[in-house]
Amino acid sequence: MAEVATIARPYAQAVFDLADASNALGLWAPMLANMARFAGHPEVQACIGNPNLGVKPLYTLFMSLCGDDLPDDARNFVRLLIANDRLALLPQIQAQFAELKNAREGLVEADILTAFPLSNAQVSSLVADLERRFKRRVHPRVSLDKELIGGVRIAVGDEVIDGSVRGRLDEMAAALKT
């Protein structure tokens, strides 16, 4: 997986630099997200991997999915990806672009897994605590995971804060084995 990330990185950086230079990060983010969604679809992946489908038909197919409202820079970016056989990397390119954009804006994504639904007040309190800890704005993505039994598990970048009952049980089991 690291190889894919390594290959996608210069494309993500290039499109980020292009969008940043024209003050269009806000325009490129949703545009790349849509293109990544299309490129990641299994049927499109099959077309991308089809050696019998040439460059021009693949471009035409992909542009028909994306719509006519893409700016010339985005169309040229798609042409470049197809010419270099990198269109399948669009989901990874988009993810890295989002990371670069978030870093520029002082924003960090927090994946919050919880055993039970959280109220808006609980999420707001948790976000405020995370913002103090990481000294950045935090965008939460909250999802339920009944396997946690209770508590929350938070992942911010490479850091994981496990305050779940499942996590504590796992720690106790590991301690008993030693």
C-alpha cells in the first residue's frame, strides 16, 4: 500500500500546488472527491484496467461521468493521469490532496468510533477537548461500533486514543498473558 501512496504523492502535490496558486482549493476539493468516487467504482476500475480500451475512449468515458462543467485544468489533469496510466490512483490522490488542504487550513480529521450514539453536545465537548490537545481545528467523523462495548476510540492522523471498554479489556488480557 505504501507504494500506491508514494506514486500518488507527486500528483496530489501537483494538483494541490495548482489549486493553491489559483486560490481554488475550495473548488478542487469537491471536484477531486467526485472524480475519485467515479474512478474508485468497480466498473470504472475494470475499464481503466482494460488493455483493449484506448486512451481517448477512456478519457471520453470518464469525462461523461464527471460532467461537462469541469474546468480545463481538471480536464488536463485527467488527461495526464490517463497518459501516465494513473487514473486508478485518483482515490489516493484525492485523499492526499485533502490532507494537504487540511494541513494548510489548520484542520485535522478525527475518526470517532463510539459504542452508543453521541448527542451534539457530547460531540461538541469532545471536539473542543481534541482541539485543545492538538492545537488545531478538528473535523469529527462519528460512527457507531457496537464491538467497543462502551466508551470511544478516536483516531487523529497516526495517533489513536482508545477509551473504549473493548480496548481496556484487550489491555488486561495482554497484561495477564505476560
